[in-house]
Amino acid sequence: MRSRCRRASVLIVALWCLFFLSGLAVAIYVRIAPQVRLVGHLRDKVKGYYAAKAGVRQAMFMMNADVTQDYDALNDIWVDNEETLKDIEISKEASVSVKYEWTDEQGVLQTRYGLIDEESKININTASLDTFEHLLESIGQATSSQVTDIANAILDWVDEDSDLRPNSAEEGYYAGLSPSYPCANAKFAVPEELLLVKGMTLEIFNKIRPFITVYGSGRVNINTAGEHVLEAIGLERALIDKVFRFRRGNDGQEGTADDNVFQAMTSVIASLNSAVGLSEPETQQLNLLIAAEVLSVGSNYFYGESWVQLLSSAGDSHMPLKVVFIFDRGKNIRFWREG
């Protein structure tokens, strides 16, 4: 009887010990679980960073292999190269693709595996008043009362002086805001800085954002620029149509092997006139833009998106990591943003 009681007591003590240890284990887990998750998140972040960088290096390698570096066009290997830039396996746990979305002429959203020419866009650090007005009116859909005022305010933000343009703003206006901030009187560092300029709204900015840049010399690549950009820098609609007819070649599609390419600014007018014919006013229009150094046939800055897919040890997919980057022809990364 006494032995039976002793065994029962030992069992009760053992159960209490087990209960205590289980509670202690749960308490420890609750305490360290966030740290464990944080460590896992940081590990994935590091893996994602290096995978994204591998995608960028692959894009740079492909750019270096471009045999037409004196001029750049939409049939170059860096524009759409699924074989080289899609699902690059970095390890058993990571793959990366360099890709972007674009809308084709039928309005259908497509995916391209490649880069975007940053100099197919309007450089807001060098653009003229007329270019800004065209951009804000035709693309930004600003009202007639907004167009000139915003364009002048942009130019006053960029120029180094304190001279006030009509209905514009300089240091005094921005100092009177709440919260206040200085007028830069310097070049834009990023396009989003436009949102600080008097009169600029988020609605207008979102409409013009795909067509603007802060990189490059300010010359627009006539081989890669879209119709909205060509119109903003001063080309008439009929002349834009002729540029596109020339670029598309015999199959009528851009980005294919039979595309025609402007190889030098000195031959742009002759090439267009030979292929599609130019009127005298169109020739004069091109001559003015060429003399003003508004156009080019090549580019030095390129935009890309590196999309990383990570797998857990169990084989489950994580949310893709997106890295936006811009690099120059010298393979220097000029912009990098994660998320």
C-alpha cells in the first residue's frame, strides 16, 4: 500500500514537472518566435538582394553583348530576350527574371523580358517650356489654366536663380506652406520630386510618370521613343506616323528583325525621305530639332525590374521580390529600389 502511494506521488510529481516544462517551452517559443521569424525574413531579404543583383548583372552582360552600341533600337537584344532574362536559376531556392509590362498597339498588356531605354523619355531636368506644356496637356490632361502655370513652376524649381516666371513660385511660396520646404533651384534627383512643385497633382503626375526621366543628356532617342514623347518634343502627328512607318519595316511591327534603324543623326532626314517621303515643312521641323540637339539615335541609361522568386526549404513559394534599377552604359548602377 505504502509502495503504491509512493509510485502515485512520483507520477504526480512527474506530471507536474512535465506540465511545468511544457509551459516553459511554450513561454520560450512565444518569446523567441518573433526573433526566429525576423531572422528568417532577414535571411530571405539577403538572398533576394543577391538574386536580384544577379539578374541585374545578367542584364548588364547582355547589354555589353549588344553589337550596335553606337545606336539603340527596339530590335536590340536587350529589349526583349526571354531566353536570357526569364527564370534565371540562381540556386535551388531562388530564381530571377528581368521583365517589364507594356501595352501593345491593340491595348493588350504584354510582358517583355528585357530593359527599357531611359532616354526614350523626356528629361525633366532639361526639357523646354513648350515640351512641358505639351506633356502636361496631351498626356497629363491638365486644364488649360494649369498647363502653363505648372510648366513655369517646374522650370523655376530647376533653374538656379530666384527670378519668378508668370504665375510660378520661388522660395517665398514654398517657405509659406505648412509644412514648408525650400525650392530646390537645382536639378530633380528623382521624378517623384515633381510632386513638390506648385500646381502638380498626384493625378497629373501618375499620368506623365511613364514618360519622364532624370537621366541622360536630355536628347530623346528617335529609335525608341513613343508617339506621346515625340509629340511632346514638337513633332507633328503626320511626321510621327512616318517615323513609325520607317521604324516598323516591311512587317509593320516594331521590335522585329526587319526594323529600320536610324544609325546616325546626320542620316535621319535622308533615311526618312528615301523610305516614306518628307514634305518641306517636315524637313524643316526635323532640321530645327536636330540643330537644337533634342534628338539622338543612341542611349546610355537603361531601366529594368528584377523579379526574384524565393522558395522555402519545404518548396513553398514566397511573395516575389521586385527591385527597380537603372544603370548606365558603363555598368554603374544609378538607381536601386526594393519593393
